[in-house]
Amino acid sequence: MVRSCAYKAVAAASLVSQLASAAITVCPNNEVVWESPIGSKYTFCPGSDYQRGGGSLQLVRDVQSTLECAKICNSDARCSRAVYDKVGKLCHVKDSNNPMDWAADDRFDAIRLTSAAITVCPNNEVVWEAPLGARYTVCPGSDYQRGGGSLQLVRDVQSTLECAKICNSDARCSRAVYDKVGKLCHVKDSNNLMDWAADDRFDAIRLTNTLPEGTFLSSCPFDEASLRVSNAEYRVCPNTDYTGASAKIVEGVTTVQACAELCSNTQGCMKSVFDHVSNVCHIKAAEPETSLFWVQNKRFSTIRVPQDIDPAVKGKWGDLIRLPLIPVAAYIVPSYPEPSRLLFFSSWGKDAFGGASGMTQYGDYNFVTGAISQRTVANTRHDMFCPGISQLQDGRILIQGGSDAEAVSIYDPATNEFTRGPDMTVARGYQTSTTLSNGKVFTVGGAYSGKREGKNGEVYDPVANTWTYLPGANVEPILTNDHEGIWREDNHAWLFGWKNSSIFHAGPSKDQHWFGIQGAGSVIKAATRDTDDAMCGVWVMYDAVAGKIFSAGGSPDYTDSPATQRAHITTIGEPNTPSKVERVADMGFPRGFANAVVLPDGQVLITGGQRRSMVFTNTDGILVAELFNPKTREWKQMAPMAVPRNYHSVTILLPDATVFTGGGGLCYIQTIGASSAGCDKTVDHADGQIFEPPYLFNKDGSRAARPVISAISAEPVKAGATLKFTVEGVEGQGEVTMIRTGSVTHSVNTDQRRVPLNNVKVDGTEYSTTLPDDYGILLPGYYYLFVSTPEGTPSVAKTVHVIL
């Protein structure tokens, strides 16, 4: 700053130097805040220096940025001040025990620690368990600072335990602080970020149940009690709630027993909820017309009539599998003798997306051992959120576009690593890609990312490692009519690689089409599927030999649009000939954003979805799965899952003939890397669940004995080849099928298709079959091989690799 005083004539450079070193009390430029991985916050003041005092605890050379200097300070437990020399590329870690002056100087950036966070309690913690089972951990000598606020401040509180009891009685409280000097209990607002810091004056209190408040449940995490009312048995789970509509709300109810009695006296009541704070009993609406979500919430106790679901009729869901990130996309990792891993990914954040970040959060689930791990993939400079995914003939996974819209990443199962592929000719996101009979990959659409315009097709050649633009593969005929315009209209096409390198387009637009890749590409109409669009419906080729495609659900617009129950079977023959569309029985529920999987027996399992498509919500989520039998044209409702699987959920067939479903949610954040703390966590589902279909059970509910494929060659096979293998545990001739291993995102799974093998010869335990001789039916790539008993129980699959 300029002081009013007389100056002698000096050189201009000398004057600048004097001004630059003038003492300051506030930063002369815009400050920047950096938060370390453990929550400590550092403030950078550009153009300033800590001078005359302080000294340097260490001097680090060849430091490339102010941020790197801050990281050095963060890694040194002594450091609360540092200075970065932008000219000399030096980081001075200052000695804060000595006084120093803060001065303006353009050569330097001053760095100061403004919030020292702790990650572990500095003293011995104490655990208190409330009467209903909620657990609170007390950390003596610590405080929740700067953020959080206080929902209430209670005076004259005599002990930390009393403060914990106050927190327990407030349904909003999961954090509290006891002021031992002032005898005050601060009930903190956990919706806001706060720092955990050491301070002897305070004791920090936090709710430490195994699962956070609001977590979805598949079983009671506390001691579930039995309650007998009017000769009926009820199960009571404390600290949990059924969210969803209530048929009746009764006030002035003071006990769980009284709430159970109200349920007992109400016709049709199967579930009720007691509110311990407001003394209210909620008689919950009937399922499945209403979806009730079981979540953890210490304010309530849930009361239910126990129901036995026959797994031989409705199948069975396993416990929830907690995952390190939201599985927005997933694929099976091909391997011999059978796959054991599912890779899944989100975006740059485990629960957040937004912008082209150049990195992707990945999870790795070994469904054989149960092991789960997580890693960041950044070497391909590709945020893979919202891509096209296709399995190449050699088992590598081609992931194209998304947030980094032109980028291509190729995953190699042999090395478990990613490499950068050639950029697409058109930047895309929300496109669909499919592997072709010649091993190439076709993609079309993708106006979500890159330039917002309809995007014609292009084709990838894995041998030449190049993309070729196909202006004749015009996207215009396949557009839906969405109220939000083009960025929604060319999304998620229902594509099937078929004979002679053709591509069949089955939806979601009203009309169906054939694409060709010869020359500049081509597109012609095949048929009209329906009178309305069905964006984010479900679709699968359940019998490739017969050219049979099942489709159902979806909505006219991408979001804020009523879903349909309609279902169709489309039959295709030779390329460029009309397709045949048959309307079949409706699903039991309208579903948008659902997923479909074809099972070894040819039935199609539908999971998740909403009655009204609405992105990033649980609203009207369908928990009941449905099974469609193409032979009988009949639907059966399956057991309900625990979590709504709507937008950004996945479902995929595992080699043991069970089905994994997971995900849903993800929060848009404007700034890459910013916190997701302000997002609605109730719609984020970083978990999964496995469904065991009825064919895995005997009529009495016991597990059915399964055939065993005990010997099969690991050598790749070609279309038309004879496949030989040994099967044990089958009386009579079993049904043999191949299902291509899947990849899925946004209700799109072009990799899966079922190929029934009809010309099977059996000699005792020795099986042989001739594979279809057309690569349009038997696309190159990795397949599951299943053998099922005459009763329909499938084996665990073995891997078959089909090559050109």
C-alpha cells in the first residue's frame, strides 16, 4: 500500500521493490483454498510473502506449483506456514514458532493452514449404546468446528453422556459437541461440512452405527424383536423406517406395542412405523402398488408381519453388497475356465460427475471370493461416464466417449490395464455401440456430449485401430421426439450386430431400421414398433438363432415422462428385410430406466425402473422384479429387491446363472473434484444385490442340484465348429445354451445375447454340438456355456471364446 510520505528520487525499480515488500494485513489478491485429502484447509495468497522471521524448517527445490508446495507443507507435521518462490521454484516450509511479517511481493505466494483437521481421536474414545441400539462414540478433547452450525443449543448440561442422550432424542442429530466449560450441548447440523479438530475444552460425539442414517437395508441391522398381538406375530426392527406412502397416520400413540395393535386392527396392514419423537403410528400403504423402502433412521421402529417368500416360485435376493462407488456402468471380465470378476465405474467422483475430468473411478468385485477393491484410472485421460461399451473378439473392452466425448479407452483383461485408443471422429456421449459379425464396432448417436447435434454413425476397426465416419448411416430416422430436443433424441439406440456386418435398430424410436457399414454407410426402415417412443426401455436378443428380440417399457421422453408397460417381440431375418413386431402381454408395472437380462432358460428378467421416468430420484421405484417367458408369453412377479434401481443402475448375468443388480444415482457437480456433501444422498446407491432365479431351487425351497461341466477345451472356436465337453449330474439330455458375456450402462447391454444350441449329441456324460455357422448369430467374443437339467436348473457356466 502507498503511505503518505516524502520520497527522494529513486529508480522506478527501487520503488517497485519497496512497494512489493510493504506489510499487509489482508491478501492483496484473490485467495484460493485447497483442502487436503484428510480435510485440512490451506489458503493461498498470491503475490505475498512471509518475511523477516519464521525461518525455514526446510527448503525444497524444483517445486513446480503453489499447490505442490502446499502439499509439501501438508506432509510436514510442523508446517502451518509456507512460501512458494515462483521464480526460483522453491518451497520454503516456515517455522511458525517465530513471528514473521506478511508482506506483498509478486515473486511469492504465501500459504497458511487455516483449518487443522484430525482423522483419528487424539484420546481414548468411549462408546455409549442407546436403549434402542443406536451407538454413539465420544472423542474427549475434540470439537466439530467451522461448519455444521447448531440445530439446537442446550444449556446446563452436566455431562458428555447427557449431551449424547440429547443427540439421541433428536432425530436430526448424528453429531454433537459438549462444551465442558460452559456446560453446553451443541446439536450439530450434519448436512453441512465441518472440521474435526483437537480442543481440550470440548468432547465430540458422533453416531457410529455400522451403517449411516438413511442407508437402505435388506435385513435388520439391530436386534429384531418378536411381538405377539391378537394371536399374530410381528417383527420389530428399531432405528429403521419404511419410507413411502402411509395409508393412515394415527397421532397420540406412545408405544411400539400400541402401533402394532393398530396395524393388527387395520385390514390389509402388513407394515407400520412408530415415530418415537412425535408419538405417531404410520400404517403403511399396501405393496407392491406402493413401494416402501426400508432405511436406517434412529427416530423410528418398523413393524412388519413376517412373510415367507417361496424361492422356487419367486426367487431369492441376497444381502446388500456395499460398494466403494456407484456402479453406473459394469462389465464382466472375460477369463478361463470361467469369469470371476465384475468391473464397474462411475465418473471422476465415486458419487459425482460433471465435466470432462480425464479420469474415472473404478471398482472391482470378485463375485467368487467377495473381494472388492477400487482404483482411479487416469492414464487414458478419459472420464468414461455415459459411454458406449462393446466387447471385442479378443475379449478387450472398448469404452468410447462419455464425459471426455471423443476419447476411447481399451481395457485388456490379460493385463488388467487400460490403454488409450484412437479418438472417435465425432465426440459422443449416451451413444450406443455394438460389435459386428466381422469383429468391427459400430456406434451412432451421442448428442449428450460434444456438440449438441444428431450424430451419424462410425465404425471402429480393431485390426487397423482406426475409426471411419459413415455419413450415410444417418441418425435422423432413429430420433425420438423428446420435449428437451436433440441432446435427448439420439440417445441409447437399441442396436444388434447381425448377419453380413449389418446392424438392426429395434428402438427406442417408433420405427425400426437397418444400418449398413459398406461405403459411406446406409440406413433403411424395417418396420414400425409402436405408436410412441420408449426411451430407456429394456431390450435383449433372447434367441439369436431365431432372430428373436424382446423389448418393453421406456417412456416417450427421457425424463419427467410416464413409463409404459407395453412389451413386444421383434423377429428379424435377412438384413434389410422387414422385421416382424408382435405385441405381447404387458408388464405388471410401467418401467422407465429398468434393466433386462436373458437367463439360460431363455426367460427375461426385468429389474428396477420407475412408473414415471425421473432422473436422479427414487420416486415410484419398482422393487418387484418380473420374469417373462417367451414360450408361454406369460409374466411372473418375483421377490422384491431392497433398493430402487432406476437411473444409472445396472443389471448383469453372472456365470453361476445368478443376476447382479446395483447402482442408481450420481450427483452433478459443476466443479470437477468438488465435494458432493450437498447432494441428496438418499438417491445415491453405492451397493448391489444378487438375485437367485427360481430355477436354482427345488419345489420345497431347498437348493437344486446343478449339472457340472467338468471338461471343456480352452482353445478358441470358430462359427460352425464342433464343440465338445463333459457334463456330470444330468439325467437325460440337458439343454445347452451360450450367452455372450455382458456390459451395461443406462439400460443398454448390446453385448449380451442368448444362442440356444439345438443340435446337441449326448453319449453318457460326453456332449458335442455344432455351433451356428453365421457370425451374425454367433458374434465373435467371449460366451458363457450353460447346460441345464430337464427341470431347468443350469450349471455354472464355462467360458467359450469365439473367434473369426
